[in-house]
Amino acid sequence: MSLPRLLPVLLFLVLSLPAPAEAVPKGDTAFRQGVQAFKREDYRQALEAFERAWRAGMRRPSLYYNLGVCHYKLGHLDRARSFFRPLAGTPGFRQLAWYNLGLVALKQGRDAEARRWLRRAAAGSNPRVAALARRSLHRLEPARPWRAGADLALGYDDNVLLRADDVPTRDGDNYLDLYLWGDYRPEPDTRVGAFFSRQDYLDVNAGDFQQLGVTAARTFRHAGWRLVPSLRLTSSRLGGVGYQDIVDFRFTARKRLDGRRRLVLRVRHSSIDSGDPVYDPFQGTRQQFRADYHLPVKAGRLRLRYQLELNDRDDSPAASFSPTRHQFRARLRRRLGGDWRGEAELEYRRSDYPAAAGFSRQDDRWRLRLGTRRRLDKDTMLVLRYTYTDNRSNQASRDYTRHDLSAGVEWRW
């Protein structure tokens, strides 16, 4: 695959950046000779001139970039990569470096790595480079208008919770989890989809939960941000009767920061109606404000999250179902060797309920999740999960611990 036609234009813009006025950099003459040779498409002579500038002590980011381009043009892919790689975290050059690293990986047959670099470049702030990256991604993975998947898991829960308000039953039971989903993209930045989920317990039927939903989302880009407003409609059943019908509006903003760091902000408003009179006290609204920070660490990839949740439910004279919640999460993902991946997540959630019948409920919940997955083939994944929950409340009946272990398979088409 050859470099797109726009690359010489981008190169010329880079090469045209003025040098500092206070001094003429070492190797400046050779650098300019390299520019002229590149314009003539004499890449070998351009490379020789840029290497003279390098030997003279020039270390401008633009020189690294030009050396990488010349090596790429001449088929020296490993050398090209060695010059593009240091620019992946350099302001003003990182998006170009991501794009070119993707092209190098693609040329070397490392498709998975090429996708990673090109996706980063496609999300960058320079619209021309982003468009080139999207075009290369399209060649690499021609966009299908639809995607679908199915997840099936068997598990054991030693303390089944009644989902309406996390009421513990103190009963253990085996369960079957099923999740089906499908997405359709009439164009790259527009998505519509549907999903169905069901959790069936063998004996504790009051814990059975079923949900059906449809969603629509549109992606916009502005100043390096990916802005995604979306609408989701869901209808659920709990214990065999209607539970909740929810209209969800979400607005998500994502931005790549320096290196592999990423910031994700989300606002969510939910309007909730009951599907049966028994659940009328849970009707009302819910607002969530979330901030995620993704960053690489030595142990793997870390995500830190804070979420504020505000509820205004109908409640009942005896109890409130309108907590204010503060939630903190830390999740670490890493490779374990071979085709195995591991994940660990620790969560703390504080819930404060308004006073009802002269009593104000407070819950402190800790949750630990451990998981591992192994790719069996291109479309199939084996998944193992374990979750431990410890909830402490000033209402004794809401104190509980819970162990949940499951094993399943995920398919993607």
C-alpha cells in the first residue's frame, strides 16, 4: 500500500515550519537540500541529505518525521518505524506519527497493530489526517453495515438479590445468562441497534430478569473530541411481571490526551415508568454524571472512574428509593500470556437515602471483580468471571455479602 497523495502536502507543511530566529540549527543546509530532493520525489537523495543533517546534530521532530517518510518510501519499514515511534507522544506530530505507524504495520502484515494506530489517528484533531486514517481503515476492514453478537454464561450466585432495590434473599442458586445484540450502521457515524438480555435462576424465580432495548447514536467530532448523543428505550420484567420502561438520553464526550491517555465524560438522564403497580415507588427520574480516565501503567491499562447519581423516585411512606450515590472504580486490564487477558476491578459506592418514616438509610458497598478471557478463534471468546460484594447498611436487613462465579462464551459476527 503506497502513501496517500496528500502525504507530500502534509510533509511540505511540516518542512515549512520556520526555524527559531535566534540561531541557525546545525544541519540546516542539508535539511533544506533534503526538502528539495523530496519535492523532486528523489527519496534516496532526500534520505542522504536528511542523514547528513542528523549527523550534524539536528534533532528536530520534523527531521525524525522526514527520515521516517523517506525510509518508508524506500521500503525500509523497520527503520521508518524507528523514526515514527518517538513522535507518537510529540505535540504537533503525534497524529501524523500514529497514521504512519499504522501504514508501516499494515505494510508489514501486522493488521491488529495497524488498526490500533489508525483508529487513534482517525480520532485525532487534524481533520485531514483523520480522513486519511479512516480511508486506510476502510481498506483494511471494509465497513459492514451490521454487526451482531451473542453471550451465553452459566453461573452460581450464593445470595440472589431482588434487583428492584438490592434486597438479599440469603438463598444461593444456579443461573443462565443470555445476551443478544445487533448494530446497524447506515453510515460510519450513525448507529442503530437492539439488544435482549435474560437471567434465569433455577429455583429463585423472583430474581429472574429480562430486558429488551433499542438504541440510536450519532458521532460528531470537534477540536479533538468525539461527541456522541444517544437515545435508548428499554422495557424489562422482573420475577415474571412487568418491571420498568425507561427512556434514556446519554451524551458522551471522548478525547485522547498525551500518549495513550484518554478522558471520557458522560451525562445520562433516565425517565422511569413502572411496568406493574407493585413497582410504582421506583418510578421517577435518574441522573448520572461520570468521568473516566484511561492511562497506561507498567502492570497494564488502568481506568479510573467517578460517578455521581441523583434519583427522584415516587418512593413510599415507609421507604425511600431515591438515593444520592457516589461511586469510585479502578479497573486494570493486562495480558497474561498467549491468548489470555486478565481484568481486576475494585469499586466503592456510597448511597444516602432521604428520610422516610423517621429513618435515613445509608449503605457502603465494596465490590471486587476478577475476570479472564481467552480468544478461541477470530469470533469466539471464552470468559470466566468472579464477583465478591460486601454491602454494609445502617438498616440491618440490607447487610449482605455475595459471591458470584460464572463461565461463558462470547460470539461475534
